[in-house]
Amino acid sequence: MRLTDEQRALRETAADFAAEHLAPHAVEWDQAKHFPVDVLRKAAQLGLGGLYLPEDVGGSALGRLDGVLVFEALATGCPSIAAYVSIHNMVATMIDRFGDDAQRYRYLPRMSTMDALGSYCLTEPDAGSDAAALSTCARRDGDDYVLDGVKQFISGAGTSEVYVVLARTGGPGARGISAFIVERDTPGVSFGPNEVKMGWNAQPTRQVIFDNARVPASALLGGEGAGFTVAMSALDGGRLNIAACSLGGAEVALDKAVRHLSERSAFGAKLSEAQALQFRLADMCTDLEAARTLLWRAADALDHRDPNATQLSAMAKRFCTDAGFDVANQALQLHGGYGYLAEYGLEKIVRDLRVHQILEGTNEIMRVIISRRMLKEAS
């Protein structure tokens, strides 16, 4: 697939931002568990806070192929920050697609500038892959809804001002779920401690707790009972973005490995002269290129509303996140003991990319999505 001049310029702009504002601080942010909100707002000045939003709310009106170019480039600086920008954009896109004018103009201009950050509240302590089994409830009380329940693994929680929350307003299953826009300072909303995680330390991950949290009926997003549709609508794009973040992180890891093998000697010769290591580099590069090709194909399908877009997005998410982690892990191995040291940045990339195989639907769930479509077509 040939990129346009505009798409190449977009990718270059995101890569320059990552090199200047993310990469020099990535290890420090990881170790200090620092969420660089000021840097996010600098990214928003380039249009990255509302990538897919229309211009009337300050957005950049880009497509999904444009988006994966941006996220791969951002992740070369820090996969954790790039992934949060993806989540923020996913929340904004849900409000744009399903919100009424009052909701759109209340939230989206400030989300485009990232003056208001967004978080997505779907997962619960007992409802992960089986999202339709969530138990957080919202009961109607006059002109309000009252929310009770706990959301788990919420990126940006506590710092974000805008939360799209999935809660049960009806019976069991997907049809009983509704979506709400909840503001951080709503009475009855609180947050658990920042989770101690393997990676993604440059963004907070906390529980969001609703205890008799009252929101107006105007906070309902997309109509009562439409919540599962709202939730699922965002996941194809989110999966593509996380796939892109994996490729960006792995690309940096591979570059580090090439440079290390070219500079380091053992047994009287450069490591880069060993054919076994040359073959390994070739396979790593090939895996990333194959993953990128699939990712671009899936993004193009989503842009053109291809009926196979969901299946292709699942394929790209599964393949890219597996390949990205594998390449980063191999790059660490090729560095020997140095790869295990924080100052080289490799162990951080490996830790950050590992969670990409879990979130936005585990890679096992991606296989379920792919195989169900295959079997449906065969029946």
C-alpha cells in the first residue's frame, strides 16, 4: 500500500515529536511512575488529542490508516504514552459517534486540546473478556441515574476528567447495558490506589469506584440499552492502535539490536558477522514488516467500512502484538546482560509491550472472533 505525501508527513511529525518529547524521558517516567500530562497537551497542539474527531469540535478528521501511522511513530518514543493517547481518542470517538450535540460540544473541544483527558470504564474485577457479564448498575431515580459498582484496570483513572462508563440498566446480557458520560468530580466517584504493574508505568491504572454516584439523565450516551453497541464500536479502532504501538516499540528494540551487534565484538569478530545472528535479525525485520502490512490492510478496511473489518482488526491485533513482543524480547536477548539493564531501555519496552497481548481483548479472544467468523461463513 502506497502512502500519500500527507500521510508520510503525518508520520514524520509524530516521529519527530516522539524523539524530542517522549524518548529522552521514557525510562525516567517509567521509574518514577510519572504521567506527563503537560507533554500530552503538547501532543494535542499537533492535533493528536482528537485524531478522528471532526473539525467542528477541534478534531483532525483523520482516518484509521492515518491513526496507525501516528501511533506506531509515537510508540517509538514511549509505548505507554502512545497507548494512553489511543485510549483518550477512543473515548472521544465514542462521544462523537453516539453523543447528542449538547454532549459533543460540552466535552469534545476540551478533549481535542487534552485539557480534559478521557478514560474508558468497561472492565470489572469479575468481568474482563466476558464484557456482557458486567455488574456495575445504574438505576433510574427521577431525572437522574444512580451508579454503583467498581471498574478495574482503568488507564488514566484519577487524572482523567471524562469517563465513559458501561453499567447495567436492564436485565442480564448485552441488551441490558447502557453507557454514561461521568465526570471525575461527580459525588460518589472515587479511585483506588495506583496499581503496581509490570509495565505501562508512565500512565496511572486504578479502580474507578461508584458509590451512589448520581448523574443526570442527560449523561446517558446513545440511549438506554445501547451501551454494548457503544462499547464494541470503539474496539476495532482501539485494537488497531494498540497493534501499532507494539510495532513502534518493537521497531526501536530492533534498531537497538542492530546497533549493538554492529558495535560489539566477541571471539575476535563483530557479532554482526555471525551468520546465525544475521538470520535472526532478518527474521525479526520480516516479522515486523508482515505485521505492518496486515495492520495497514485492516486499517484500510475499517476506513472503507469493509464487512471484514472486525475480523481483520482482530487478526492485526493478535499478530502485531505477538510479533512486537517477540521481536522486543529477542532484541533484549541479543544484548545479553546489557539488555536487562534499565539504562538501555530494552527491558522497559519488553515490559510495556507485554500487556498489549492482553488489553483491548486478549489475543485468545481475538482468535475466538476470527474463528467464529470463519465458521459462520462455512455454515
